Amino acid sequence: PPPSSSHDEL
Amino acid sequence: MNLFRLLGDLSHLASILVLLHKIQTSRSCRGISFKTQALYVAVFVARYLDLFWRYISLYNSAMKVFFIGSSCYILYLMKYRYRPTNDPSIDTFRIEYLLVPCAILSLIFNYNFMPTEILWSFSIFLESVAILPQLFMLQRTGEAEAITTHYLAALGIYRALYIPNWIYRYFTEGVIDPIAVTAGIVQTGLYLDFFYVYFTKVLQGQKFELPA
């Protein structure tokens, strides 16, 4: 999978 | 949301409640590094200011408000209400050795070269090392109150649980966040020595003491 930021995590 | 992340977040929440409980009941912040707590305020403010432009869920927003609010409150307790119990002479870690490399790393490694994303990366890198002044202080004094070690254990478990969360997300959602994962593994690694003493001594009812 492409790198993506998990801005949905705390 | 998966169970690992939920339990991780709850462990994070618990760690802060344990710390507040320790300060309030002993009316003292002895053994707690002011520098580490100040770094956490920087981490939370840098990362969670996205409260104002990014809505994910009520859970997410509520946690962010709690983490910013509680960390500022802890600083206030240490700096004002229980100031005499805070001993800066043993809290000697030089935080510029953390701030400057994290700032540089965040300029190199980020998902988009814009202020909000650089701040996000900075907060991720800084969080991974923010515990070092606290661990350094523990190393210097060589011992800690049981409740302080429970605080640190909950904080370390929170980070450790994020690792299976990422593995789970990789397989179920096909997402991977290399910045968060790398920093998270480093952060968890910093707790390994502490965990060893915690699980072999404190949880067996012995005092937290480091070998001389």
C-alpha cells in the first residue's frame, strides 16, 4: 500500500 | 478503530489519570520530570491543533481536548501549586538535544511540506523521545515510587499497543504510515529496560530499584 499519514490516530 | 488502538488510547488516558492521582494524593510531584511533561504539552499542541480544521469523530476530538487540557493542567500543578516539591536539580536532561533533531527530522520526513504537516511530523518525532528526561531522572535517582512506575508502565503499554494496531491496519485497511510506525517502534523500544524492571520487580511486590 502507498504510504499515507494516519491522521485519524491520536 | 480496532481493539489494539482502543486499549492503547485507554492506557494513555489511564496513565494521565494515574499521574494526576499521584500528584493530588501525595500533594507532590516528586519523581516526575517537568521537562518530560512540558515536552508532552508541546507534542499535544503541535499535533492536536488540527482540532480546528479536521473532524474525525467525537471520540477523537474529545481525546484531543483531554490530552491538551490535562497536560497543561499537570504543568500548572508542577509549576505553581506543588512547586516546592519539584526539584529541577535532578531534572537535568538537555531538551535541546531532542528539540533540534526532531525539528530537522520533521523538515526532511513529512507527508507534505506545509506548516501543519511539518508540525504533525515534529510532534510524532518529539513524542517518541519525550520520555527521555523522565527515564534519565529515574536512572539518576535509581528508584521510584510504585505509583510513578504505574504511570510509566501505562504510558509504555499505550505505545506498545499501537504496534499491533498498525499491523492490523496494514492487513485490514491496507494503510501504512511509515513516519508514525518508525517513531512508534523507537518510542516503544525506549521502554524495554523500564518494562523489564517493572514486570520483574514492581509487579512482584518489590520496590522499583535500578542496579547500581
